[in-house]
Amino acid sequence: MKVIAGEAHGQRLKAPRGMTTRPTSARVRESIFSRLAARLDFSGLAVLDLFAGSGALGIEALSRGAKNAVFVDSARAAAEAIRANLEALGLTSRSRLLCLDARRALADLAKEGACFDLVIADAPYQQGLSAQILAQLCDSALLAPGGWVVLELSRREAAPAEPGLESISVATLGDHRIALYRRAAQPE
């Protein structure tokens, strides 16, 4: 697994050991980031990578110029892989790692007043967690006005709808479904 583009282009990433993490393939990562790059500039973005696994998605955003990223995964093996990847790429100063359940991490981040321009979530398939995460993001101030959300789902899962988020696109790539949402910008 390698970083696709940006300052860390071509650098190898470690994946967590064991069978509990499902790394996002290079093809899916490339699809996600080409869809995003057509719509937004990564420079200066605050990114939240939920169910981060190896951290590949958040690291890709950092490599492309995001200001900072918060990585959340409840598995210790994933947290160790993320930490190792961030250290190897020299990205620790622009990142934060939380080894917590995603819903608890969202609640804690909301209490801190955190706000993100891009949220990427690759929840375990078929558990309804993606819909719960979308609802929690919309019920809090975690997603900035005009902010983006990317969900990676099983192709057998329908992309959830959430009031307050516009569904921009849903694409199926092999066994994956990629759903892209945007929060409306608040009137000035």
C-alpha cells in the first residue's frame, strides 16, 4: 500500500496486523480522491478519518496539502499502524490519533469544539454505523458549513440519507460503494 499523490507520493504504508481491518484498495482511494479533487482544494483543510485502519485516507489528504487530520480507530493494532505511518512520513505534527470508538470520539471532539472540512468514514460493513455517523455529524457542529463527507460502504448497502447533507454522488467500484455528501454553506 502506497500514498497515491502529493508530498508523500509513492511512500509505503503499513497495514494493521490481523483480520479486523479492511484496508481501502489503491483503486478505491484513487477514485475517492479524484472525485474530491474535482470539487475542492485540499490545502488548509481540517480532516477527520474515522475507522482509520492504516490511516491511508487521512494520510492521503495530508499528503495533498490538508492542514491537519484526526485519525480515529478503536483497534490498538490499527492505532499502532497509524502512528508508525505518521512517524515514517513525518506527519505527526499535523495529526492527532484517538484510539476510541468512533461515536465516542465524535462526542469528545464536539465537546472540544472541533470542526472539520472533510470527514472520511470507512465503517465496518452491514452494521448501520455509517448512518449513525452521518446523523451524529449533522447533530453536532463537527462538520463545517460547506464541509464534505465521504462514506465507504459495501456495494450491498444503500447510501444513507441525512437531512442537512446533500448527496453529491454515489459510485460503485467492485465490492465498494463510495458516497459523497456536502453540508450546505450557511448564508452570510
